[in-house]
Amino acid sequence: MPGSLLHVNATVSCPHGAPATAQPTQSRVLVSGQAVTGTADLHTVTGCPFTVGTKPQPCTTIRWVTPAARVRLNGSPVLLRSSVGICQSAEQIPQGPPVVSVVQQRVMGE
């Protein structure tokens, strides 16, 4: 499904509202002056308040499962606004999909 390319300063959060940050593996391909992100990049979540009963189960990472089908960056698929991901706890327990709320609008991919 087509969508806008994600970049390092796109606003992505876990389903519980905590912000996610991308650590890009490259800095040469830019959109709106920001590095494009892909599946090779680590996306970390900080400050997630989610708990199960009395045990904290915060989201810590995002694993992207449906990236762009046709656009690649250094051999890895790029991420789009329409990409599907799963937020995970430190124990790799799925917590829900990430929320992408702000992204550049000029460059599209599929």
C-alpha cells in the first residue's frame, strides 16, 4: 500500500502513548532534510506506562512486519506511514501496533 516515507523525526508512538525514536543506520538518503528510516534501523520506545496487573510491561522496541514492497535503502525495505509494526516489551511480548501521527508528505513509496 502506498504511503509517505518515514524519517527519523516522524512522530511515532506505542499504543500507550510513549514516544518511539529511530536510530538510523544511514545518513545519506534524506527527505525533508531528515534521514529515511528502514527495517534495518532500531526503533526504541521510552517511557511506556503499560502494566499487566501489578507487573510493569512497557513497550521497548518496535518490530516492523510490513515495510515498503518496492522501495529499498541499502538493500533493506524503507518504512512508510502505512507500514505495519508491533510494539514489544523487553521480553518480546507483543503490545499492539505503533501509531504514526506526523510524517513528511512530499516523498511517497510503495
